[in-house]
Amino acid sequence: MKNENLLEMKSISKSFFETKALNNVDFACHAGEVHALVGLNGAGKSTLTKVLGGVIQRDEGEILLNGSPVAISRPSDANDIGIATIHQEYSTINELTVAANIFLGRELTIGKTPFLDKRRMAAEVRELLKRFGLEIDPRETVGNLNSGEKQIVEILRALATKSWLIVMDEPTSALSEEDKQKLFEFIRRMQDEGISIIYISHHMPEIFGIADRVTVMRDGKIVLSEKTGETSEDAVIREMTGEDLDDFIKPEKTVSSDKVLEVKDLNKPGQFRDINFTVARGEIVVMTGLRGCGAPEIAKSIFGLEKDYAGEITYRGQKLAKGQGPAWSVRHGMGFVSENRDKNGILAPLSVADNISLPFLYKNTKLGVIDGGAVNGIVDKAIRDTGTKTHSSATEIRFLSGGNKQKVCFSRWLDENLELLILLEPTRGIDVHAKADIYRIIEDLAVRGVGILVLSYEVDEVLLLADRVLTLYQGDVVSEYGQSNMEKEMLLADMAGVQKSA
Amino acid sequence: MTNAARLFRENNIIFVTLACCLVFFLISPRFASLDNMSAISRQIVPIGLIALGQFFVVVSGNIDLSMGMASVFFSIVLGVFFGMTGGVAWGIVAVIAGSVAMGVFNGTLVAKLKLPAFIVTLSTLFMATGLSGLIIPRGQQIFLIGPFFRYIGAEKYFGIYASFLFLAALFILAYVVYNHTRIGSYIIAIGNNEENAKLSGINVNAVKIGIFAFSGLCSGLAGIILSARMGFVQPGLDGNGLLMDGIAAIIIGGTLILGGRGTIGGAFWGLIFIGVINNSLNLLNVEDVWHLVFKGVVIIAALAMNWVLWESRQVQTH
């Protein structure tokens, strides 16, 4: 049965206190349409999808399904009419099997007995997987799947409940290149079945690759809604920012010959092999590759989080003891920004100020008591320097947007004694505007003479930031480029393990 | 990975238990006698009931600290009814109704009022202890003699204690419910991520209250068996020791104390392990104080081994 549903949202408004998060928004999604929804953080796209998903209530306006109004006052109402939202944090249960997850809450039993019909559930899941050309074992425990597969399980669960409109919030942010391609293929198959998808993303190539229509939101209003064939990446970006994007331009600077970090013959079985490189003062060295290329493990070895490696790491002329630990590293001028901001980066219930000052509290104490004045000074300066948007320094950090959280993570390392900063995926899940701010902060630090080692999986970011780039493939450095000979296609080929005909 | 290695890894508690048995047998051949095996099977019944009730609570991400002292309290309730009526029927009805009611009380506070299970059940533990002392002043006891207590305490079928057969049947029932009905999936889901479980349409509150009602019932049943085996009831019984043995059994058996993971088979073998340790340390005439020290050491060693094996599995799968 082909889905012929049409969902319309008419004149939707929603205010939070004084702010109009949604201002008279009209939005529609047709059967089998992939509809990209874009906008900077705070533009209103998540408020719109939350209204649709029944998580928050609209103040004004109506939602129509095939022309007749529907009431969506809680998430289960949305599910009942076939709307499902796939969040960035997957809601799968790791300890249960794929089939158990897909049937959670509506298990099949043998006849009228209370006993689960595991065979029939597995068979139905297999059927579903086959329909969409996917390969996952229904009996595998979800905890053993990678994030791409977990996401697929999550989507299948929605499809198995006869959902026909799937809202995906930044679905590719945690996926490897390979899994992204699988997801896109899956989306195309769903489209063929008449499933509609609202696709929230910041990535222009993705949007123009798979979406039929793109709608841009800015300040709670829809400012553009066009078929993707009838608009352009530039036009979308222009509407998102409301101004021509002032491209981030790499500043001129001189890289010193003084090496802050030297890595020699670094080896860890199964992770990386024969890694040799240096980072000079003021230099930005970027490691790139596909997920699983071994780069994060190298970065963690340098910071002292891993100790089971062979080889030598020399930092400021001093050979590091293996697994020296973050405490030693921080005291000796190393900084580290984790790839998992919410888990390893911020302390959610603490204030912005506490989050910024934490690593350097030890320096600002008198007889063991924290020197509040000095700390406040550092915090205020850090917020100013990074352009962090927060109501006050006492605001709990969990209320900030992704980009601002990341700026706070950076703020911790603006200390004048910083010598080497290690950044893992510094702009993951951040909108274009905040990205430019982050790049500026990185460049400012480099100009100040800090050596910077970045891990990035985004080619455009690599090209923008790197003074020198190392591409890794399955634990080997396959190429090294300087600014003069860096080319996008070469980088992509190296990352993907394409053999060069030398 | 070879099959033997996988078998060892996933069922290591069995091998650890068997290894301990071998050691104890070498030290004291009397350990392996049929009489002693039989004694172990009877000793572990109250611990086993606590472990079984606790298992579901822990997998759901909670804990029930009241179970030990509650079983002492309910053994006293049975004793009081026995003293008043000279029979056990009303006592058993009262124990079952009372223990389920206590569990529902715990569960409701945890589920509906979102109070931490640790504090709620710690409070019920205090109440059970206090009420026990109120009913029978310390130093006094009620003797329980009669066919029912003899049956529970000493009746055998095919040379196996009836109480152990009862426990084994309960474990099998629990295995079926946990692995082959939706209740098991729901408990695991709640222990993994309560919010997601709720979004899947699971009635989380009902499941939680049900789990605590069952752990309450298990305390009541443990109380009945305890009273029959001892032949008397008094408030000074070491209920908390019982509770700790029960918790240790399931944790050694691979249940994650933080919830979300565990197997009934593992819990059963953990129980056998605890039973063997308790018995053999008695058998070897280890002094009480040292008994506990040894027990602590052996449990840590078993857990460390579990952990090492678990870690090695993690590496293997990546």
C-alpha cells in the first residue's frame, strides 16, 4: 500500500517567555518526499519538529493530516498518526536484540499465551531488512552494533509501527562515511515506499544530494522553501545567515621551527603503525581519515590516556612516560578537547564559569581556598574572547547550544601557559556560524604560538584549517601534504584507502 | 576465538565454583559427601529466594535493601500467628499478603514518587527491624514445632530437600518469565534506559511496582523457610547477612549492579558459589570473624575474574 498522506502545519506560532520561537510558520510534507529543514541553532527548526512530535504544544495554528485537523498533544498522539522522530541520542536498548528492540512494547506472542514468539519476530524483522536491502542479524544484541546500524534499528522500529513520516535530527553526525552512504541508500528506498522524511542537517552536500525540497528557517520564520533543483547551496546559506557568509579566511602567520611535539615510530597493534610526525609552535597539524583510522588513539596516547603503545613521544624536549595521564599533561601546558562534548567535555549541571575554570583552579587558590576574584576575571575574559553566547557565567552549561558548549570547552584552554592543544572533531554537530568562531579561536591560539593537533573527519574543515595534513587509513599514515599541495580530491582518495599509482 | 574459550568466558562462574569445590574437597574430603551436598542445598534456600527477588530489582536498575530484615520480620509474623492459633494457615496468608503489600509500598514510592530505591528500602529495612523487636523483645523467641515446619525444614523427595526443589522450580519459572515473556524485556529495557522504555509504550510504573511486589513476596517466603529451618523465630536473626549474601550471589553471577544486564543462570550459579563458600568455611572450622574476611576476599577474586573476562570479551568484539 503506497502512502499518499499529506501533512500540513498552518500558521504555527510558539513563544517561550518573550521570544517568538515560531512565528506564523507554514510547513508541508508530501508523501515520499525528503524534505530538508535547515537553519542556524535557535532558528526554530527543533521547536517546529517538537511541535510536530507532540513534545511541546503550539500556541497558535493547526496541524492537518490529509486536510483534516489532528490533535497532537503528546508524543504518543504523534506516533498514533504515524509520525516518528529519530533523535541524535538513539533510544535503542543496548542489552536487547535487534528484534526485541524493534518489537519493544508490542511483542508478538505464541497464540494467546504470554510466551514470546521470538522466531516470528526475527522473521518479520528479516523481512523488513530485506525490503530495504539492509544486512543486520535480528538476533544480534544492539550493544554490539555500530552507530550506523543502531540508527537503522531505530528507523526500522518506526517503520514497523507503520510510521510514514520520519523526522531525522542530524542523522549523519555520528556516522562514518560508509554508514552515511548506507543511510542515504536506505532513505532512497524508504522514499520509494512512499515514506516521507524531514531531514534536519547542516551539511549542504547531503541536503542537495538526497532532499527533494529544502526549507530554511531563520528567527522563527520560514525564509525559503524551494525544490532543491531550483535553488543552490549559496542561496540556502545566504538565507540561513541572512547575510552573505563572511568566509573564514586563514590568517597569515609564520610557523616557528621550534618543535613542541615529536612523535617517533609510534605503534599500537590493531590501532596504528609506524607513526612519525612533529608539531611546531604556531602550527596547525590536522590528522584525517575515515572513522576507525586510528587517529583518535594517537591523540589519546599523546595526552597520556593510553599507555600500551611502542615508540617515543617527545614533548617540549622531554620524553613522555607512557600513559603519563591528563593531570601531568595539563600541568605541563597540554590541552585536550574531546570528540564527545556531552559525555567527556562538559559537566552538564555546573555553571559556565565552573566549566571554564576547572582545569586551572589549582593555579588560582590561596592556601587551598579558591580565589574568586581571579577566577571571575579569567572566566569573563574567556567568554569574551571566544564569543560564547550565554545569559550569564552562572548559567548551567546544559542550557547552551552545541556551538556555545564547544566554545566553553575551548575556553578552558585559553590559559597563557598552553603549549599544545589537541582537538578531536572540534566542530562536530555545530552550525556554520559557530564553526567560523571555533576556527577563529584555533587560529588565534596558533598565532600566539600554541602547537595545535586536530583530528577532523570533514574534508572541508581540513582544507580550511591545516598548515599540514596527515591522512590515515586503517592505522597507517598514507600521505602528508603541506598548504601548497593540499587538494580535496587527493585527500578524499587517501582517506578512502584508494591505492595511488605512484 | 575457540568454542572452549567462549564457553569458559560466558560461563566462568560455573568453572570458578567447580574449582572452589575441588579445592575444598582436597582440603576436606568430607565436603563432597552426599550429606554435605544435601546440607548446602538446604542452606542456600533462603539466600536463593532473596537473590531471585533481588535479581529483577537490580536488573531494573534499583535495589531492595529491605529483603533481609523483612524476612526476619515475616518469620516473626508467622511465629505470632502460630502462637495464637496453633496452626500455620492464617500465618502463611498473613505473610504472603503482608510481604506483597510491603513490596507494593516500596515499589509505589519508587515508581510514582520517584524516590531512590536505596533510601525507600533502607527505610523499610529500619521499620521491619524495629517492628520485629516490638513484637518479640530482644532475647526472647517463639518456638515453631509441628508437621508443617518439619515438612518445610526436613522433607525430602528422591533424597532432595523439598525446600530446594521449591527453590529450583521458582528459578525455572523465573527463567521462563525473564527470557520468554515480555516482562523480561521490559525489565531489561527499564534498567538500560527508563526514558526510552517509557517512550516505547511500556508501563514503567506498573513493571516497577510488580518487581518490588515480587521481591517483597520472596522476602516473605524466605521468612517462612527460615523459621521452619531454625525451629524458632527471634528478632536477632542476621537478616542483613542474608541480604548481602543474596546480592553477592547475583553480582558474582554476572548481574550488573547498575542494572540492565544479568542472567538467571548466572544468578543460580552465583548462589551455589555463595553456598559452597559459606558451607566449606564452616566445615573447615574457620572462626566466624575470619569466615567473613575470607568470604570477602573470595568474592572480590571472583568478581575480578569476571571483570577481566568481560574486558577481554570487549576487546574481542571490536
